[in-house]
Amino acid sequence: MVEEKLDAWLAAHTIAEVKERFAELNIACAKVLTVPELESNPQYVARESITQWQTMDGRTCKGPNIIPKFKNNPGQIWRGMPSHGMDTAAILKNIGYSEKRHSGVGQQRSGQS
């Protein structure tokens, strides 16, 4: 019931009116930014929160950067999202499965023997 009343009140006011009223009541609030607003927001720009990388098929993709950032241990986007099953063989080999056993894993999962 409270949530419904709050939703109705918020829908009847502009963002500026909501922020002003909440400030009067000492209630912290912030507008949810749109993507264009994020891309031009000085804080997001300074922190490099939006970045670009190459997808597996060579296209450029734009999206969120590594968060949180650590000065002594920086993260990185080292490749685009892999295709389904792309890393399976390497992972299974790394944990000790033979090629023959690896091919059997897929058959067992699909209900074949």
C-alpha cells in the first residue's frame, strides 16, 4: 500500500520536484540516468565507467567497464563474450579429462550413452 502511494506520488511530479521535496525531508535520492546521460556524466567519464572492446566477430561493443577499480590490481576486458561451449574443451583438459572422456561428457549430458 505504501509503495503504491509512493509510485502514484512520484508519477505526478517531475524529477526536479521529487528531488527538491526529498531534500527538504533529508531523504537521499538520485535520478536513474539514461545511457546518453551516463556517457556524458563527468563522474562516469572521469572514472572511465563506459568502455569499448572488440567482440569475437570483430565488431566494436560499448558497455560498462570493470567495476570496482583497484589501483594496484587493475582489471581488464581481455576478450568479448565467448560463444556457447567455446571454452569447454580447454577447461575439461585443464582439470584432467582426456579428449575421449571429454567427448563423452557431452553425450552423457544430452542423455546419450
